[in-house]
Amino acid sequence: MKVLLSFLLFLTISHWSTAQVRQLSPGQSPGNGTIADFDWLVGYWSGTGLGGDCEEIWAPAVDGHMIGTFRFWENGKLVFSEFMNLVEDGESVTMKLKHFGSDLLGWEEKEEWTTFELIELGVNKAYLNGMTIERKGDQLIFQVNISEGGEPMVETFTYSKKTL
């Protein structure tokens, strides 16, 4: 039950600001960027988060899209996965993702995505609305705003670069 609750909470992106993770202010326009600004993300990444094991694979960009997959397992059992799409959106970039249970049933409605709009880019770092991604050498760190029992918190996913 605790694991299921954690995953459902992952869907709830709250509207608060912390030092590690930024939020767009009401009426604030997304930051400028292109998919090429995210080329440091490409690769196979494996690590931990949500109290279990997880991995992400990011493919090189094609036609303004950078596709990634995520999967989370606990005690050797797949719990959920995600399909992610970093997409150019005018002069900005938005991450759109969908969650799937181990039975491949989608968590979002057919026409809905969980989205993270770009706020600001740094060197090997991206601040998205509710998420920060940073690469430090062969380490990749995702920090995501979530809410547990109505209390805001930041969940950290820490990955190391691996070969397939």
C-alpha cells in the first residue's frame, strides 16, 4: 500500500517553491530553450528513487522530440513505468509524460499528460516547473515536487550512467 500511495502521489505536482525545485509563477512565461540544450541527458541511467530501483533511457533528439522511458521496481517486481517526451514548444521545451502500471494500464486519461514546462537552463542543468534535472559527470539527479498526505516534499532520483 505504501508503494502504491507513493506512485499515486508522484502524479500530484504541487504548486509550491523549494530551493532545489522551482515553480512557474502565475502568468510567468516558460523559459527559452531547444531540444539540443538537453543532449547531455542522452544515455542509459540506473539508480534509486521512491525507496526502490529505477532506470531511465533517453534517446537522441529527432524532429524536435527527445524520447525517454522510465521504470521502477521494488523487490524485483515492476511497479510502474513512464513514457516521456521532451518536445520543443515554440521557443521553449516541455516534458510530457504518461505513467503505466505493471499491467500497462495508463494512469492519465487518453488525451492527458503530466507536463513540466521549462523555467531555466544552466550548464547540464534544467529547471522545469516542478522538476530539476542535473548531470554531474556520470551521475544524473532528478528532483521532483510531490505531495504526501497533503504535505509538499521533494523526491530525489539518483542515477549513474551505464552501458546497455
